[in-house]
Amino acid sequence: MAQIFKAKKKSVSQKMLTLTVSAMDHQGQGVAKQGSKVCFVNGALPGEEVKAQLIDDKARFASADCKKVLRASAHRVTPFCQHYQVCGGCQLQHLDASQQLVEKQAAVSQLFSKFAKAENLNWQAPLVSEARHYRRSARVAVMHDKAAKKMRVGYRAQGSKQLVSIERCDVLSTKFSALFTVFDELINNHAGLTCISHLQLCEADNAAYVVIRHTKPISNTLKTVVEKACDEYQWCLVWQSHSGEIDHTHHPMPYYTIPEYDLTFEFGLENFVQVNPHVNQAMLHQAKEWLDLQGHEQVLDLFCGIGNFSLLIAKYAKHVIGVEGVDSAVALAKQNAQTNSLSNTDFYCFDLTQSMQSAAWFSKDIDVLVLDPSRTGAMAILEQLPLTQFKTILYVSCDPVTLARDSAIILQAGFSIEKMGLMNMFPHTGHIETMALFHRR
């Protein structure tokens, strides 16, 4: 019988290191030197000296967990969440909220220097919200813990697939404050509910929705038990079977509004919407101000989703073309344009990672480009577009690495960076959202 060779996984010494942290990377980790290599330290802050335990040791870098702070940063604070040391949801509660922005901006500047060869960025004031209870949506996992012999309701542990039971989440909307304990009690007291795999939460302007995903049928009797237990919290319960389909027919469609611009956006519970409603409104206002449209522009909005940017821009431009890869989002973008009485928009479903040779949506008359891609960035489409056709490019990013990489393409096409700004969509986490405005030189 043939023998298959399997390389043995290199064991990592659990030795303790004394490290001096010089900076913070774009994921919220402290950066230190371990001999000739860089060591990324979870839980350590710039300016600190720490005792850290090595958890990974590769040829070019190492990773460690901070175990003891020997010399603390003046910006270190006590985390406000009782689950902070074990939950993987937040990474920066030990850093003062205002200093989080300073470190995030520095991390983005360093990435632009490295990947785009761009220095002295024209940073604008960051867009911020309340640092707590800012999330209108979240995904809550449900899993059986064999050791504890019970079902757990909560979030994944940091760097692990294990589940942490959560009593309350202080960055989630207060509408869902009681949800963890309510569903923990329900699921552990009714064997027929152990087929629930997760809860999808979303606070829209018209209701607080709880999508209950279950892998096996649940009886109507048991559903009634759940609904009665949830009555006092006024949650709109939506049952999602193993087929994955969400039935909206028995509930009003969720929506959010942008009162400043008299806009209403309906969305499906499976569609992407920005998690932080306050920052989303500020982000739209900033986009409108930075673009400074005069009414004659033809705008191309790529990765447009349900029309979050498209519909606002349509109020100030001659024509807007929105392109998105998700069918249901495109259908809602069209519907939202009609609801808001905007007739100068067209929306197309198109995979923007593929060749645009067959793209019926592209026109040589387009002079403004808006990009709002996922974390993978927009390189595939940027390398195909005739960028010199555009006078202005607005890039809204949720990953600073791909933003810096893609910005190099834009700069090489003859553009300059006019403005940069952080949008603190996720306080207390390592996530960095950035807006960049480019003008053709």
C-alpha cells in the first residue's frame, strides 16, 4: 500500500518574551521586534513593554499573546465588556476610543507608504458615532457544548471555533439586550429547539428583526412558545429553514431612512447593509460633499448593493449606473429608486471579478467612478477600466490593505489623492473603513 507523506506541524515553543511595542498594525495588533523579525502581539499597545507568550514562529514574523504589561501606555483603559478577554468580537476595548482612531490612521498611512508609495496624505476629520450600542445587526451562533452538556448562545472565542456564552453585548443595539439570556433559556429548556444553528439580528427603522435559522423542522406549538417568550421585547421573528430561504411575506420589509436627503431604502434580511447607521449617514453626507456634483455628471457606482450611494448621488448627478453582483440587491436597488421617485438610474447585475468585455452597462460618457467593494477590493475591475476616462474616483473601503493596493493602480493611471478620511464604523475592533477621493491630474 502506498504511503502518503505528511509533513509534521512545527511545534512552537511556549516561551515567554519580553517585548517593546513600537506601533499597531491594521488589525489592531501591537508590533514589536523579536531579534531580526517582526512580532505581532495581541493585546499590546504602542509604547508598552510586555511579557508575551509566543504562539506562532514563522521565518519572517512571529505572533504572541500579551500576558503581562510591564510598562503600560497612557492610553490603556479598562475594557467595559465582561466577556472581553474571551470573546472574539472586539479587539481594542483596552485602548482609549479616541486613540483607536489615531492608531488606525497611522496604520493606513503606513500601508499607503508601502503599497502605493504615497506620503503626506490629506487626512480629514474621522466620521464617528457613539462607541457603544452602535451595531444595528449581528450574527449570534448557537452550538452544543459537549463538555458543559448544554447549548451555548453567543459569539466565537478569539482565534477559535469555540463558542462563548454571552449575557449581553454592549456594542449591539439595546433592542437586543435581553436576547442572549432569552434564547439561552428557551433552547436549553426545549429539546426541539436544539436544531437552531444561529440567530441573525437586524434593527431596521420599522422593526427589530430576529432571523432564527434552524436545520430541522420546528413544530408550530414550539414556535408559539418562542414567540410568546419574545412578545415583550417586540422582536419580529422570522423562521429560516435549512433551505436557506427567508420568507418576508408575513412581515413588513425592513427599511432604513436618510432623513437629511429624504431617502428610504428597503432591504432583505439576507442583503448587506451598513452595521453602524449613524456612520452610514455621515458617510453618505461626506461622499456628497467630496464629490461636489454639479448636475451634469455621468456616474458609475460599482458594488452598489441596494443603492446606498447610488440613490443619493442620483439627486445631484445627471445619470447614475449601479452595478452589483447579487441579484436580490439589484432588484431592491431598482425598487428603491422607484420608491424614491428617481428616474435617472439604471442598475445591472454583473460579477465584477470577471471580464467586462460583455458589460452592457459601461459607457464612454461616464466621468465619475464610485467604488464600494468588499474586503477583497476592486483590483480585478480597476485593471480593466479605462481609468483616464474619469475625472474623479471615490473609493469607499472596508480593508486598508486592498485599498492601498488598488490606490497604486489609480495613482499610476494619472490621479492624485485629494482627501482621505477614516469612518469608524466598528469602534473597539481592528476593522478600518476609509474613504479616499482621487482627482485626475
